[in-house]
Amino acid sequence: MRIEGARAVVTGANRGLGKALVEAFLERGAACVYAAGRNRDALKDVFGGQKRVIPVTLDVTSERSAVSA
């Protein structure tokens, strides 16, 4: 899989495996990563200094939230 220059969407990005995936995509040269989670402020706290990370509010258990994202 080619990651360099790609765009990625990661759910549960503010901690654990999701956070590790965001970091791995960045390390491998992803153009940007849409970091999704229920609390956008928490995502900003974790990735606030990363220009290639775009925080997205998303609750995967809510159809309304998914459509909005």
C-alpha cells in the first residue's frame, strides 16, 4: 500500500491504536490524516501542533454523526 502523499481517515484517533495509526501515517508521509473522534477538543489537544492532522468530530455509533462527518 502506498502511503506517501495519501490521505487517511482514522477513527478513535485521540488514544490507543487510533492515535498510533495517525502517527504511523504521518511518519510514512501521508499528505493529511483526518483524525476522527467523539470529542474534537480532545483531538486538538493530542494533535494540535500537527498541520497535516485535521480533527473531525465523529461518533461511529451514530448515523447522524457519520453523515455529518
